[in-house]
Amino acid sequence: MDSALINQPYPPLTVDVELWQLKFFAKAVGETDPVYFDEAAARQAGHRSILAPP
């Protein structure tokens, strides 16, 4: 790895994914918060849709 690339600013990256992929990943990493699985819960929490886990 080129160490000159570390700590440099980069433009945002946008990736299209399907909801089932987000839900699958959330389950795989052990998330239990409904904002990762339930669109209504995510909207009620102020988001446009379910969230991608960190």
C-alpha cells in the first residue's frame, strides 16, 4: 500500500445496494436495532430508509 494515500481527502463514494443486502449484512454483524431492518422504524427515527450498519 502506498502510504502517501493515507489521511488524504477523497470524494464521497456512492454505491447502489438492495434493501435485502443491507438487512443481510446487519444481521451478519449482529445488529438488533430496528432501524437496520424496518423501514417504518428508520423513518420514525428521522431517516429516509433503513440504515447501513457501521
